[in-house]
Amino acid sequence: MVSNNEHAAALTAHAPFSSALRVSPELNGHAGTNRAHGKPPLISATNDIDAITAWLARFIGSPNTFNNYRKEAERLLLWSTLAAQKPVSSLTHEDLLAYQHFLKNPQPADQWVMRSGRKVARGHADWRPFAGPLAPTSHRQAIIILNSMFSWLVTAGYLAGNPLSLSRQRARKAKPRVTRYLDDEAWAQVKHTIMALPQNSAREQEHYLRLRWLFSLLYLCGLRISEVTQNTMGGFFCRRDNTGNERWWLEITGKGDKTRIVPATQELMVELAHYRRKKGLAPLPTADEATPLLLPIGSQTRPLTRAAVHSIIKEVFKKTANQIRTRGASFEMEALRVEHASAHWLRHTAGSHMANHDVDLRHVRDNLGHESISTTNAYLHSSDDARHRETEDHHKIQW
């Protein structure tokens, strides 16, 4: 086994799946026991790092997916070479069972787990691949990602078989309903938190209008954080419907580089105009305008990072939870629920509220960019004009 110092040195390699990550020749997979033989491979990789890199290259256009997949592949590579002392291409079904057990409690913690409450760059001596034991949902997601990786490497002719295929479990049935959303009362409390913010200075006014715009965008359009940070105001456009009325739309490129158009309701356009005026911009955007959908406070025009938007939203939820707590001990569970909410809860909240307020489920599907409601609904197509009218009539933020 490697020493603690050697282990720590390996963990602090700067960049995964590149020349910066050093793996000894006997562990690089060149002669892995699960390597495919007998037919020409479809990729040119001759070792595990190059093979995993070829798999990851497919996701380079989707940063969030790429980062999540790279993280799981890197964790397995580090565990395989440092703990199991095997190349990834030699791992067996039994090895993968041991790895799944390891994910539930990475030990020894000082070698694998970050110090509590600390986040450091991966080049730092204190960097570790885990923040702690993986929650059940994260554990399942890790195995799903790795199963996909092994299956692809088999198809590519690099591996002879997928060691995870023997333990693959039947897919769980979808939950009967979404649970991570805000009910009407909690949503009203969140809006009240924003409405009660001070507006005495110009900076406070800008902060207030930005929050109204951000929460309007997330709720009325059901956007993901990545869609807020990666799209621009040039995505807004106006067209006449079949009754002659002008309707505003927002074109969004989202998960998997898929593009959809979302109804930009009158309420949304009012919030956009207020926000743009505060930033010194014309009330309505122009075609192909490069202005990010959300901007930093002040004069900068760069887009905010995903982490920054997440932090802004979490702060609002935290303030809301604290306000709920002032109502007494009996409201603690409600406060905790709001405190644990995230930006994606707003997407679920938007979908739940649209459905509860009688928006056609086909329109909800298209607004959120879902593939389908169910297998049958995959064959249904909704009219854009009808979708806009129903979204306008039934899905309001009502500041």
C-alpha cells in the first residue's frame, strides 16, 4: 500500500485526466485484465486515463454534466489506483461492490475527505476528493454515471465487459409526486422577504430589483440556474399570435444544448424593464443583445457564476426561514424546509403551481423543456399561442 504522504501527493494532482495526473505504468491500464482483445478498438486510447478522457470529451459542450462526470470518474480512478492498487481496467464486480461501500463512508477520512467547512483549490495540500460520505441520492447518481462510463468503454472496444452490469438494479419507479417545492404559503413568505428589503440607497434599490427579476425569471419561466447564467437578453423576441396580439418570448438553450422558447408574460416583461432601467439600459432588449440575463451589482457586465446565483438565492431562503421562526416553535419544520430549499426548488415550484392552476400539462412540459409527461404524452404537441395564453392567464407571480 502507498504511504500517507504518497497518497496525499497523488490526491493533489492539479488536473484530472491529463499529464498532470501521474499513474505508475503497472497501474495505468495498459495491460488491464479487463481490456478488450480480438477486434480493433474504436478509440486510440492505450491506457485508462486516455480512455476516460475520450469518454468525457463527449460532454465538453455541457459544463455541468462534464464537471459531474469528471468528478465521479476521477474519484474512481484515485480509489482504484491508490486504495485497490489496480488499474480501472482491471476492476472486477467485487471491486465495484467494495467501492460502493467506500462511497458511503470514505476512509481513512484524513486521506479522502476535506476538512469540515473548508473548500480549497485542488492544487492545495488540503484538497481531497470528498466533502464527506455520499448521500443516498448522490451515491446512486455516482453509480449511474460510472455504469454509463463502463458501458461506453465496452462499446468503444477498450474494455471487454462492464463490471457494474452484474449489480445493475432495476430502475426505481418515479416518485408519484414532486416533493421539493414551495407550497403557496412558503412561496408567499419568500416574496414577502424580497418585498421587505430596504431600498434607501441606489445600491439597495439595485439589489432589490435584481432579486425581483431573478425570482421572476426562475418562477415564471421555470429556468435552471445554468440557464440563467448561460443565456443572454438577446434571447427575447416578440411576434404576433394568430389573433394579432404581440407576444414576447424568451429563447433558452438549456440542458444538453437543447433550445426551447418560453412565454415571456407581461409580468416578466415589466420586471425586465424595471431591472434594465436600473442598469441604465433601454426597457426592452434588442435582438442578439449580449447582455447576460443577470448582472453583478455595479457597472460590470459579465455574467454571474452559477455559484454566485446559488448563493444569492440561498440567502433569500435563509432570511425567509428566520422570519418564519419568529412566528413560534410550531413553525420550525416549515422554516427548516424553506432553509433547505435551492434554486431547483423554484423550478419544481413553477411546475407544480402551473399544474395546480390548470395550465395544460403539455404546456407545462414545453415551458420547462421536459422530454415528455409520460410515454403517451411524448406524442402530444401543444400550440405555442395557446401555451402563451394559458401561461399568461394562469401563472402569475403577483408581487
